[in-house]
Amino acid sequence: MFLTNNFVLPAETIAALYKKRWQVELFFKWIKQNLRIKHFYGTSENAVKTQIWTAVCVYVLAAIIKRELALNVSLNTFLQILSVHSFEKSSFSAPSRTSTPKIHPRNPITS
């Protein structure tokens, strides 16, 4: 059942609008689950689009790296490893390595 206060549009149009809105909801659910965007840093249309496209690029690059290296982990696990170890110099050939990242206050990227 669809509820609306618009009695001018035909029922088919209202149903089509709800269907399109549902697709937007599913898209944002996918963003939250896969791109790890918990909130938007800006409020303008450009800021939101930039943040989404940046996250999509990171997601696609991680998928390409995972495929090229033939890593035997899920993409989600690989993204978690990248986020946990983003400031640690490590080999991608051993992504399951568990170690504490070495972060220096003056130089966050260790070499």
C-alpha cells in the first residue's frame, strides 16, 4: 500500500516514484555497507558526489589489486586490512599478517 496526499497523479505514477525512491535507498545502503561512508563531510551536492566517487575509486582499485595479486581473501577483508594498516609499510603478498601499525607522531608514514 502506498500513502500519498497527491490525488492528481495516477496510481501508476505514484508507484513508479516509490520504486525509484527505493532504488535510491538501496544505493545508499550499498554505500554504507561497501564504501564505508558513515557520514558526509560536506553538505553541497558537489561535496557529496566527490566523497562518493572517491570512495568508489578506492573500492575499484582495491578490487583490481586483489585480483591482480590473486589474493585468497574477500574484498571486504582486503579493504579492512588496508584500512587497519594504511600507515604501515607492508607487503601485499602477505595481507593476512597481523601486526601493530607503527605510527610516528611527526611522520605518520613509516618507511
